[in-house]
Amino acid sequence: MAKIVQCVPNFSEGRRPEIVEQIVQAIDGASDVRIVDYSLDEDHNRSVVTFLGAPEDIRASAFAGAAAAVDLIDLNTHKGGHPRIGAVDVIPVVPIREMTMPDAVALSYEIGKDIADNLCLPVYFYEKSAVMVHRADLAAVRKGGYEGMKKRGLSGDSEPDLGPSELHPTAGAVVVGARGPLIAFNVNLNTDDVKIARDIAVKIRKSRDAGEAMAGVKALGVYLKSRGIAQVSTNITQPHQTTIYDVYTFVEREARAAGVGVLESELIGGMLEDHLIEAVNAAMNVRGLSEKRILDRWM
């Protein structure tokens, strides 16, 4: 079987569809990858592209997308509700089939070197690719955001792993790394009170850190100005332990305790079939449900 890798770059643009389209076209046109999904978020002012392919194709398309973002996005005029340090902010590499995690780490280093050498971007490696322990956590790398990095400079603990020791004047820096499957999952509340969303996010993090529940769930509370509602935005980094159903019910319970309801939930990017099956089983305990019972797999 052929090696398959997933790449999920996040770009700091979610309000100009024509810009995101150009980035997606650059990714698609650079190699034989398959674009699974891309989405724009006006409030976060961010877009996420998910594509699959062989390692060499992922490398070519990841670079092409980064190059397009450097040409098209100026962080000095960018405002949004999501932490970011670069026009192409983070490039996760996920082994899917016939790929080990060390293989994915090696690929992430190749992508980072391509970007540092050819686009003059400072590159930081995170997650399984981290060369410094304190950079394994993406939040630690992005602390203070682009503006914070501009103020403190890229020396000492902020020295990049590759590339120049100063931010690109318009595109900032980029974080690259291999990681396991992650689910980006948001729950929108029926309120404009962002404090409720932030309080729920704090409870998720406390539960996670105490080992009680919500294993591997990172959470933020944000306000969606375009819709006038609050959102609990999460990344589920251990989806075999914590399903999207687990997160949804936790948020719903805490929202109800605060006197508000849940409007809806949303999936950003893609998720693996077995993680969806696990979520369905968590919700309904369906006896005998497995991928073999899904008819589309036989067509």
C-alpha cells in the first residue's frame, strides 16, 4: 500500500475568499494531492485546508501553499480572534497510512527547511518534531502572537529552529510539526456572553489537567462578531480517549448550568472514520457498529 500523509495548514485569512482560493489552487496545482476540505472563518479570520497525498507530494504542496500565503497575506493588517504568528501560521503533518511518526517528523523537517531556505521565514518545530522541549506545545510557541514576537524579538528562547532570526516583515513566522490525528471541533452557544464560553473553556482545561475527563482537549472561549454569539473552540488531540460527543455533552451541561443553550456544533477540517464511529458509540452505544457495517466502504 502507498504511503499517505495528511497535511492541515492554517492560514491567517478568513475574510477574503478570493485570497484563500488562490492559496488552495497553489496547493492543488503543485502536486498530485487530494484536497479533502477547506473552510474560512470570518471571526477567527483564519482558514484551514486539509489535503492528503504521498510524502513527496505533501512536501511540494505544503511549500506552494506557504509561498502563496507569503505573497498574499500581510499580518500587519490582519485582525482576528485566533492566536497566530504567521501568514501561514501552522503546518501540521499527520501520518495516515504506511507512515510511522518518525517518517512524519522527517517530512516536517524537510518542509520547514524548504520554507526557511526559500521564503525567508523563521521556522519553529512543534509537537513530535520539537527540537526544544518547551516548543512541543503550540500555544507556548505562539505566546504573545505576532505582535508579541515583534516586540520581544527572536533571540534567546524565541530563536527560531531554522531561518532568519527576525520576523518576515509581512508574513511573520511559521510553526511546522508532525502530530497524531486531531479533531478541530467547536460548539456555538445561544448567547452573546463570551464570558460563559471562556468559563467553560477553563473548566475543560482544568478537567483535562486534573485527569478527570477531557483528555487531550485544548479549549478557548471566543466571540463570533459576525453572528453575535459565543463559541467554545476546541482541539481534541486524543480522539480515541475523548470523542466529539464527550466534548459536546460537557459544553452542553456547563452551558445549561449557566442558563444558556447550545445552538450547534461544527467540525473544522476532517476526521478519521474510526473516531466518528467512537463518537456515535459514545452517544448511543450501538451494538456491533464498525467500519465493515458502513455501506459506502463497499461501493
